[in-house]
Amino acid sequence: MKVSLIVAVSENGIIGKDNNLIWHLPKDMKFFKETTMGHHVIMGRKNFESIPHKFRPLPNRTNIVITRQSNYKAEGCLVVNSVEEALEIAKQNGDSDPFIIGGGQIYKIALEQNLVDRIYLTRIYYSFDGDTFFPELNSDWKEINREDCFKDEMNKYDYSFIVLEK
């Protein structure tokens, strides 16, 4: 099983503010949907709750929510207490490429515990004001693919889709 992490990060390391995305990039949302479709998506409770009701659980994916709350319920989702437990469920279900989709605390835990094999990073070339940061990556990560995209009428910022592996 190869564990992937998928994230969009601004130039200054921001991934959100007030438990919300700051930017609107339809092409990135499409990339996220196409990349994670059919896989397990693993997220923290706050990240799950930040998804608008009409879009949760994320369709055509097994949604796993991580929380410390012992009685937490999320309709249409599996609820666990750790990243490891979520990954074990994905493994038992035969998913060869589950995705860690956030938020900040879950990314930090997964990277610190060396649980991630691949990162799908959307780098947004703009600095935002925010309160949630993506952890600094160490030198173990090497770029294996990049697609540079430029702002247009639908996407307000320049950005790149980057794939990193150890």
C-alpha cells in the first residue's frame, strides 16, 4: 500500500483560515476529485466539518474521520481515533493508495510519523493571511512530476500541480 497526501499550499505555507479554504481554484478542486475518486480519504474532524453539508461525505470515496471524541458520529463515514487506525482500515479494504486530505494537525502527524509515501502538492503562487500551515518538508522529498498552470478567468492565481516521493 502506498499512502498519499494531497494538499494545496500557498507560497507562505498557508492551507486555511478559520477552518476554511481561502482561495477558489476550480481546476484544483477538479484535480482533487479526480485524484482521490474511488479511494479512502482520511481527514480530521475539523476538516470534515469544514466541507459544506451538500458535499459530505465526499461521494464515491470511503470517508474516514479522525477524532479524539469517543462518541462522534459522521453520517456515511467511518470514525476512528488515529491516522494509523484509518490506514489499517484502508489496507484491510484493499485500497492500494489511500489519501490523507487534512487538515493541518493530521498532515503534521502523518509526516512526523513517516506514514506518507507520496505527496500531491498544489503550490499556489500567492501569499495569503491564514491560521493553518502545512509543515515544512525535509530533504527526503523529491519532485517526480510538475504541471505549471496559469491564472485565467476561472482560476485567480498561478499554481502548479507537483508530485513528490521519497
